[in-house]
Amino acid sequence: MAAGSSDRLGELLVKENLISASQLMKAQEAVRREGGRLSANLTKLGFIKEAELTSFLSKQYGVPSIDLSSFEIDPDIIRLIPKDVAEKHSVIPVNKVGSSLIIAMSDPSNIFAIDDIKFLTGYNIEVVVAAEPAIKESIEKYYQNESMQMSDVLADFEDEDVEVVSEEDNLNLSELEKSSADAPVVKLVNLILMEAIKKGASDIHIEPYEKNLRVRYRVDGVLQEQMKPPIKLRNAISSRIKIMASLDIAERRLPQDGRIKLKYGKGQDMEYRVSVLPTLFGEKVVLRLLDKSNLQLDMTKLGFGEKQLGDFKKAIHQPFGMVLVTGPTGSGKTTTLYSALAELNQITENISTAEDPVEFSIGGINQVQMHDEIGLNFAAALRSFLRQDPDIIMVGEIRDFETAEIAIKAALTGHLVLSTLHTNDAPSTVSRLLNMGIEPFLVASALNAILAQRLARKICSECKVEDKVNVQALLDIGVNPDMANGMKVCKGAGCGVCGNTGYKGRVALYEIMVMKDELKDFVLNGASTSELKREAIRLGMQTLRMSAIQKIADGVTTIEESLRVTASDTN
């Protein structure tokens, strides 16, 4: 608080008989002697209570007051204003509404601070008033738990701390182990791992190039650059991660896979699946975050339409047969299968799964990790399961004829089989099985249903606004003309919560093809994929594009996302 505004505040408090002239003089003397603001010294000396002071300031400046002690601030909001700025201006961010950031200040007349924060954050600033001691206490409370910034970590490095290890075969292991154990390297790797959790990333990519090192996070299915550590740290960082994942740091010519288990916060666990790949300029490291606390096992919350959910539940509750989930890597197939298993997981059922890798452990289910190097593949695991008196079998992926043949025979002999395939949509899955060499009559007899899925980004709920309707764009993606004319569409304006992308979180789009008798006849008669699709739509199948259009109409996602993740239903 500037000297002029402090003097004016003191005079106003005396005028309102909230303090005496002598108390004002004593507080001003304390300011000159010990520093600090007048308001803080007045409350510190006991001349006025915090509540009285904030009430007075609220009336004086016409802004609301806030009791910070009874208000919990979101860490994402705290990160919008750096600690040094908060301390400098005696402010703390408390909430965000649309494009406005609400900050608590001890001096609402400080327009310089407001302009500074507006420029820094890009938000419109709305002010509430709080006592300075309460703001100071909140700054200490909320900012002490904030993780160190990249600049703080790199400031610990000296030029001679870590050098790029020679590319020659005679690798100095002791030097590499020493560099990867240096405190700054440990801090940097911890920062990379923890920031990924905070940002809700699904994957971390650490990529070495000729002249730079890049760290990217996949957030809501899209890669975003996070930081660029010095290139000289590439071997130290990859070695540190390999040590954490119990991998061989001496082996830099072959790919390696491992896992890291990390404890953070109050007893929370995070598991990272680690993949190390030798590239031209060093080892690329990709870590997949496996957060069991975020695993959605409730099928009603996955994004199914009402009819789709009914069809899928009916298919998985059949006593035998095969249900296939299809889609590319990262489309949420594992989550859908785990939610189906959770639904089926009863004391009366013997459930076995063959997975590569086992991403999450679920109580009551016998999960087997594949090891191709010792001959334990999907086909071998399936054969063994059939000698284990199974009721329900889940195979991570059908990759070859042998696995497909055993799985289909199991489905025809009284077992329910769940599995995945990499195909573009549900109808093309039939062609894929036939191309593998499975006879049409076996495919028609075994299949209960095929579910294709994609993940589309959701519009950020914090900055969602109604968008101008482009009728032609709606028609182009396949919206019915009658529906397009009266349809409302939304978009995300961009805010701090979504990193100004307009998207936060993802929703699944589904296409479920139930193998009704008419479709089985088509398969037996050698119908093409397009003929199967037309018949399935005639029988009531909602395609991936139709599912996306429904999500656009519901204000969940956008036309752009629909075009990004789904293909047109017309050739």
C-alpha cells in the first residue's frame, strides 16, 4: 500500500471513529520502524480487528469482502499468479468465472497492482477485499505446496555438473550413475513426473534431437510441449528414469520396458509404464500414466447413449459368445473392457484375463501378464485358461489367426469372451476376422456384438459459450437438414483452466453393432463392409459420426473434434 493511500486510510479510520488519532500515530511509527503496511500494523497492535477493517474497506471501495480462513482455493487458481507477484502486491487469486479472475486484496485502490495482474494473467480482474494478515497467511499456506518451477531446478545446475556421455561403446557406467543421481537431475525428473499428474496428462514424451531436448505431455489426447531442458541432460534424465524403472542403464542399443510406482500427496499412488527407445540422437522415453483413482468403471458415465448402453449390457450378459471392442491406440478400449469386467465381476464367476501389459489390477479377477520372450503369448494363455474352468475370458488383443481361432472356439463352447481389435469401425471388424482366416460361419455364430469407439475432447465447462451456427458445416458432417436449422452449438472461449485450448477432459463416442440374425445372414453370404454398415444402420445402429453429432447437439463437443476423430458415413 503506497504512503499516500496509507495516510488516507488512517485518516478515514479516525474519521469513522474506528481508531483514535493516537493509535494512528503509534501504527505509523511502527511502519517507519519495522516496515510493513499500515493496515497490517493496526491489526497487529490490536487497534482494530481484521473483520472490522475488511468490513470498512468493503464499504469504502464498494467491493465485497471475503473470509479467507473459511474459503478453500483450488491449486489451479493459485498457479495463475506467481508467488512473488502475490507477495509484492499483497493479493491472492481466489476464483475464476469465465474470463474474469477474482483476487483478494488488502488495498482495492491499488490500480497498479490490478493492471499488473491483468497484464500477467490475461484475465479481467474483479476485486474482493481481505485483511492483509489473512492474505499473507493464505500465501504461505497455498504457495508452500506448489512444486518448484523449471527455472528453479535448472538454476541448481552448473555447467560442469552433467556432460553428454560419449556415444562410444566404452560407456563409463560410474559417471552415468553419478550424473543421474545428482540432486538437480532427481529434482528435474520428479518435476516432470509430478507436473504430468497436475495437468491430467495421459503420457509423457521425452525426446532428444540433434540440438535440443523436448518434453511433451499428452493432455486430452493432444500432445503439448511442456519444457525444453538443456540437451546435455539427455543421458542423465533417461538414466535416472531407467534406474527408477529397474532397467539396465548400460543397454542403450535395444528398446526396454518397465514400470515406476510413485507415492505422492497424502498416500496417493501413481504408476508409470515406461518405454525406452534408442533413436538417432539418444534414447526417447515415453511414460504412460496409470492412475487407478481415475479409472472409470461405471459404464453409465462413459458416454454411452441410452440405447447403446442397453445393447452393450445385453451383449456382455449373454452366457456365451464374443464381444469385441475396436479402435486405435488411446481410444479408451481398456477402460471400456475394465468397466465391463467390473459389471460382470461376481462371486459366482471365474474371470481370467490375458493382458499385455496389465494396466490396472482389479480384485476378484485373475489377470495374467504376457511374456512373449518365454512363449507366454495370448494363444498360450487362452489354451491354459480353458483348462482352468473359466466362465469369462478377456484377451487383451486378437493379433493373429491362432489367437482368433482359440477365442472363437471358446466363445462357441459356453464361455463369454471379451477382446479388442484395431479396426476403423464396427462393420470392418468382420472383414478383419475373415482376412485372418476365420470361417464366415464361425464369425457369424460366435459374435454377440462389436463396439467401436473414439475419444473426443469435451468443451471446457469454465469457458463454454454458445457459438455462431454454421449450417453448411453441420450439413457437411452429416447433420439432418431439419436438425441443422434449429441446432445450437457451443465452443470453449479459452481460459486458464483449459490452458486456453477451449477443451477440458474427454468423452467417448460409441458405435455398437449388435449381431442380429439379418447381419449374420449378410456375413454368411459374403457381404462387403459397406453392405454390412448399411444394413446395421437400417437395423438401428448409431455410427461414430452420429454419436459425435449427438454430442455436438448436447453441447459436449465441437464440429472440429467430430471431424478430427470420426469419419464420414458416406463415401
